[in-house]
Amino acid sequence: MSSSRRIALNGSDRVPLPGARVIGPTDPHQLMQVSVILTHRQALANAKPSGKFMSHSELAAQCGANPRTWTR
């Protein structure tokens, strides 16, 4: 990935562990797998379709990730 496409995430900076040392550059073609686990604000209801639609922002506000459970 070119450095022009990188976006730093707030709170993602880390201090190296004591005794850590650079052993060389990383392979820019190596894939990395990351898991992100978020908790809901509230569970989705298993109701029958009512014909009412919810906007994306309404769904996010009611059932999106709970910001109180985010860690840095």
C-alpha cells in the first residue's frame, strides 16, 4: 500500500515493547488478518415485517456498535 493511502486511526499508536528491535522491512505484499468485535447498542428485534423502513442512520443509532465498549 502506498503511504499516500494510509490513514492513521486515533489511539492506534503503540510504543514498542522493552527490548524490541527492528529486524528489517516488512513484505508489502504480505496479507494481514484483523478481527474487530463490536457489541450492539441493542439487539435487533425478530419482528415480522411491518412495512416500515428505517434509514441507515436510524439503524446505526438504534442498533449500531456501542461506543462505550470501544477500547483503545
